[in-house]
Amino acid sequence: MKILVVGGGGREHAILRKLKESPLCTELWAAPGNAGIGCDATCKPIAATDLAGMVEFAKQERFDYVVVTPDDPLALGMVDALEAAGIPAFGPNKAAARIESSKVFSKNLMKKYGIPTARYEVFEDPDQAMAYIRRQGQYPVVVKADGLALGKGVLICEDESAAEAAVRGMLVEGKFGASGRRVVVEEFLTGPEVSVLSFTDGHVLVPMLSSMDHKRALDGDAGLNTGGMGVIAPNPYYTAEIAAACMDEIFLPTVQAMQAEGCPFKGCLYFGLMLTPNGPKVIEYNCRFGDPETQGVLPLLDSDLLEIMLAVTGGRLHEVPVSWKPGAAACVVLASGGYPEHYQKGKPIAGLGPDGQLAGAKDVTVCHAGTALQEGGFVTNGGRVLGVTATAPSLREALDRAYAAADGIAFEGLHRRSDIGQRALAAL
Ligand code: AMP
Ligand code: GLY
């Protein structure tokens, strides 16, 4: 099969490397891809959000299957457009992608179907939002923009004046554009966070191994929220008992709710959960694989990813095995100094072989998130630059192996967290 993966980050690289292992896959392309992805697939410089351009290219090159991974093309309806052109694609259609692209949609879905989540109200009027916040009188309070906001639309407000600034920023000053025209004001939850990615064909749902992302930029969960600075899998807080409860109370009810709403979800459904003292609750849904979660989870997948994806699209997920390797994985993200704010690009990267990998590092994979080629060598080309993932029999060994491998890579201004996995180790 000739396959196209839409996107160009670490997540897409991890997916491509797994697809490459499939005996069904004969030709692998990425659009736009990046320099490291170019070592595993042929890259075509089309923006992931260019719907018309992507469909035209897919028709012209006669792809057998297209895997759409980033949130924005899914929210724009790329899967609908590809299917309309007769090209089968992995990912939810536009209506189902609302589970991520509109927090108002997802919160109302959870309320209607009794899926546990933080208490909330939706507002378009800043004065009404503030009146509600004052009436509740509980801080911190969480203010969220309705739409996609590059992970920056969630503000945790410690007091009334911070809440006022958040609400006015979105509803009056229009800081998040159309994404912030409605806000969700919700209760602040506490507890360890767990990411659970799952495959679902709209009826059957198969969870992947659980993981733990590290969203803040600095050690000790300090600093700004980022796309994710590292991940470990499986997540030791997510016990078999909790997993069973999540299946009954959250995962299956969500799949059934989407069916009942007339927009069955096909693809990878991501559950961002918080294990609160009152049980697991949904913090957010994503309509796609998480990044860096995918970089930690897929190396432990023992089954054929392409076979699973095709079964998801074909509505026959019950027919294929989804099994996992024993052991653990750890991924450390190497970012540009200054990320997630201002950072420089074009810094030469030392330590990588011509294949973009670390020579001789056993059970280690380097996924390229933001790299380019300059004079034949890799240079930095984004905020998150590389993800170094190691697998091992135990989490401790996986972490040691990932950090030892990451020590072999250098570029000017390199920033990484030194405490990935520490909270998880404390739970073991
Ligand atoms: P989101 O973009 O919805 O994933 O939110 C980003 C991060 O904000 C989450 O990973 C949580 O760490 C935090 N967060 C979101 N909602 C809440 C909440 N209701 N209570 C506590 N933390 C939250
Ligand atoms: N790592 C969180 C996300 O992909 O949204």
C-alpha cells in the first residue's frame, strides 16, 4: 500500500516509523514532514491545513490510504474531503472532531451523558461569567477558550483579578480570536494526570497503553504550559482497577454518546484524565494521537499499526489483535531555548547520524519534531526539536537509557527537563 501521513512533528515521525514496520506498507510519504522524517519517508511540502492542496496531491499520487494526525486539518474536515474524493483516511470527520475543536461541545456532551468531568458553565457575556465566578468564590478557577488555541487557551486563575483578566482577555479583547468567543469556566481538579489514547471504529474501543505527559516547560512542573516536554508509558498511577472503571464510566459512554449524537468517532480518541479523590474525570478529549504521548506509546505496540488503522476505518476493529510489549518507555524532548515563547532556529545539531538517529544506541529512537537540513547537516527548526525515546524492562532503566542517549545530542540553547518520569517512579 502507498500511504501518506499528514503532519510534520514528532508524533508523525513516531507513526511513520511504526507504519514502516508493517508488511502491508510498500511506500511511505509525509506532507509536509521534516528533515528527520525525510530519512523514513518521502516528504512533500504541503501545509497540513491546505485541504484542497492535500486532496489534489493524494488523488494525483493515487495514495491507497491517508493518515491525518494534527488537530487543525481534522477540525477543518480533511477526512471528509479525502473520503469525498474516494480516498480512505484515518481520523475522525469534521463533526466528530468537534470533541476537541469545541470545548463547549465536549463539555455539553459529558453533561448530557453523565460522563465525569469538572463542574462548569459556558459564557459569552463577560459580566455573567464574572458573576458566576464570584458566586462560586472558589480559587483557583479554570477559564478555557472554546476553540483550538495551540494548547494556550486554558488559564488557571488563582484569584478574582486573574479570572477577570482571563475572561476579559477572551471575551472582550479577543485574545484567542474566534476560539475565545465563548468560554468554559470550570472547577479546578487535583490529582495525577493520565493520558489514554485509544483506537475506536465508532463502536468498539481499544485503549492503548496509558502514559504521563509533562506539560510544563521546567523541572518540578514550573514554567509555562508547552506541547509536552516528555512522557513515560505505562503510567503507574493508572492501575488495572482504575482502567476498568474508566472503560465503563468514561470510554464506552463517550463512544456511545458520539453515536447517539449522530457523529460516531473513528480514529484515535485521546482521553486526558485526572485521577481525582472523587474518581477519574475527563480534563479534555483530543480527536487525535497526542504528542509526545505517541512517541512513548507506539514503540511498545507489538501489533501491526497499519492493520489496526485500516480496521478502524473499515469499522471492523474487533477483528484485529492489539497487543503490547512488556516493559516501559520514556521520551525526553529536546527543545530550543526559550520555548514555548521566543526561540531561535537554524542551530546545527551535533550527535545524529545521517539517518537522523543515534548510532549504536540500543532500543532508542529519535523522533524529529522540528529539524531541517542545512549544508547536509541537521539544524533546529522549531520549539520542540527532537524526542529521544528508549524502551527497557523497567521505567527506571528506560529513563536512564533515554537520558544517556539524549546526552549524546547537542545544539546551542538546548533545553530539556531533567525530571521526566520522577513523579511516576514515586508511584512504583
Ligand atoms: P487542556 O488544554 O484542556 O489539556 O488543559 C491543559 C492543562 O491544564 C491540563 O493538562 C491540566 O494540567 C490543566 N487543567 C485543565 N483543566 C483543569 C481543571 N479543571 N483542573 C485542573 N487543571 C486543569
Ligand atoms: N501532549 C498533549 C497533546 O498532544 O495534546
